Amino acid sequence: MNRSGFTLIEVMVALVILSIVLLGTAQITTRQVHTVATSAQLQSAVELAESRIAKIEADPNYTALESLYVATENSFSSYPGFTRTTAITRTGGTGQTNDYKKATVTVNGPGLLAPVTRTVTVAAP
């Protein structure tokens, strides 16, 4: 007999192969979407940390850095859910050769695997 078409076994094997390919594609797509979302959150945290570091570096008032910048902030309209903490520690003191301040900015936010931290050292004038 001369039959044209596919047998039931051939159709089932083709469906299994197609299912494996589609599941693999779905898994890759899910990972990519998660990576993109995490990257956006990480970029937002980096922007918050680096903007505070830039302000500290540009401020000429060395003696008042602590009173101006040491704080924990959590009301960012563009970055809901983010918290930025700034700490400044002084090493040495007035008139000493090693008088400097180290400012550390830490940002936490939704979707971050770990906090983003940036540090800068500011020397006394």
C-alpha cells in the first residue's frame, strides 16, 4: 500500500521536539526580561549614589560636610522605594597633616540584589 501522511508516532515525536524548543525559548525570554528589569533598578541606584558623591565633591564648605549631607533619605519622586544613606567620617583633625573626610553613600531599593555603595575621600583645604 502506498499511504501518504504521517503516522501517529511521527506526529508525537514532532510535538515533543517542538515543545522542548518552545520551553527553552520561554525560559530564555524570562531570564532576559528579569535581567533588563534588574539593570534598570541598578542604574537608578547608581545614579542616586553618584549624584550625592558629585555634590559632596563640589561643595567647598569642608567644615560643614557632615551637617549638610549626613542623612537617610527615602522620598525620591523619580525613584519610589529607594533609600539613600550618607555617612561621613573624619580622619585626623584641624592642623594635622592627614586631615581628610571619607564620604560613603549607600543606596537600597526594590529589585536590587545588594546595596549600591560609592565612597569618596575629600581632603581638607
